[in-house]
Amino acid sequence: DSLLQEMVVRSSLAALSRSSCSRLGQLSKDRKSCSRRGCASLAFVPKHREPQNEDIEKLGEFLSTVERLLVITGAGISTESGIPDYRSEGVGLYATSVKRPIQHKVFMDSMQARQSYWARNFVGWPRWSSFQPNISHRTLARWEEMGKLSSLVTQNVDQLHYKAGSRKVVELHGTNSTVTCMTCTFTQPRLQLQRVLEELNPSMITKSDIIRPDGDVELTADEVSRFQVPDCPKCGVGILKPNVVFFGDNVPQDRVANVRKEVGKSDAMLVVGSSLFVYSGYRFVTQAKDLGIPIAVLNIGQTRADKLVDLKIEARAGDVLPKICL
């Protein structure tokens, strides 16, 4: 009876794996079709080569015996959803504009800076909030559902992993989906604030064809000067700030400690779509290295950790992840 039960369980797991791979394979075919049509969502993906069968095989072998996989994702995974990033060669914000993301101290110290930030964010919000997860987000959600992915640490603030169905997510740099008062800590959904901003600025048109990595757009000085920004609806005096770690600020220590704990419990690490240039994510790779945990990177272009990892594949995530059957 025990032998029969074991055979039934193995048969069921094999069927589940084949079914998952079949669904992801169809998604991969759809993605290739999209690529051939030149979909707009690929506009912010830098130049890259097509992955070789050897690349797929190597990553599949790397992941084949993993039971507790920790994945770190960066902006590169969301460029295939149409969201630009900062550092991609030729197409990132730093390569195409002299504009730079707002600094934490500037935001907190300057009323004019906050007015400019919220005006631009207000106009860009409808498009930003409409972005959808791509095949790579959905593949990672499937791995979690299968019990292979134990923790997903993202440097992105776009919530696309949640939209894809992932739940074991740590948003390292926070999220644009909520807004917090810096005085009384009252927190509200970003969508709720959008309705308030609409009432205060009825003549401002919330439409833009160009959006930045942090969700804002370009406006004229006159448009910004006329924009009305509310104070906290609870305490009446506090500064409203998105729940995002701005440049120049630090990731909360309890969040860092939580990720370090997850790294320690993992038996492999996979980095997807991140150059790891920012220390907030790079530190977990060095921790994994110190612990002897195998590390693989899937990213277009160089990363800060290239000399530390066990496997490096330079390709688009959407061309690789769906082809891995765990």
C-alpha cells in the first residue's frame, strides 16, 4: 500500500509539473510573438542577445535540486512591462535624460520640491498604476505556488509581483501604492490621495505618453506652481510622502534584518534584472557568498556581483525564466 501511495504521489507531482510547464510554454510563445511584432512594452529593454539552449540548461541544472530559493528582482524585470529603469544602457533614464530622481532630504526640506514631485506624480499615476505583470513575474509566482520559491525580495516599487500572484514578497524599497504622513504616520492608499488631488486640481489633465521609473512625468514650471498639495488629513500638518525609500534614505533596519534571515534559510539565490549597483540589494549577495550559498544572476549587462556569482546569464528574463521547468 505504501509503495502504491508513493507511486500515486509521484505521478500527481509529475502531472502538475508538466501542466505548469505547458502553461508557461504557451506564455513564452505569446511573448515571442509579441517580440516579433515589436510591442511597445519592450521599448525600455536594452540591446541583448537571444539566450542559447546551453544557458537554459545551465540555469535549469542550477535550480534542479533547490528547495528554498530566494529571488532578488530589480528594475530589469519590469522593463518588459513597459516601465523604464534608471541604468539600462541606451534606454534607461540616466542615458536618455539629465533628470535625476528626487533625494529624500530635498523632498523633506523643500515645499517647492514636494509640490513638483506630487504634481508630476499625479499626472503620471493613472498610467503607472495600470502597468501589468509580464511573463517573468508570473513565472516566479508559479514557482512560489509550486513550493520552490521561499522568498522574493524586490527592489521595485511597482507591485507587479503582487499583481502576478506572488505573496512571499519583501518590497525592499517600499511601494508607491500607499502614502504616509511623516508626522503622525497615518497611512492611506495612493488611489485615495489621487481622488483628493483631483478635487484640488480640477484643471490638471492626468495624461502623459512619457513616464519615468518612479512614476512621474515632465511638467512646465507654470503647471507645477499652480498645483495644490494637501497636508495630512488626520493631523492636518504632516508632510505626505509615498511609502518609498527615496535616494539618500535608508531601508528600514527591521526590513533588512528580515531579508538577512531569509537569506540564511535559503539554499540558493537567483538575481533577476538587477545590476546590484545599489548597496541595499548587493549586501544580500555578499551575505549569501559568505554563507556558501550558490548564486545565479540573470541580467542584461554587467552587475556589481559578477565576480561573486556561480552562474551568470546575460539575457532578457522573459526569454529564459518561462523555459525553466522546476
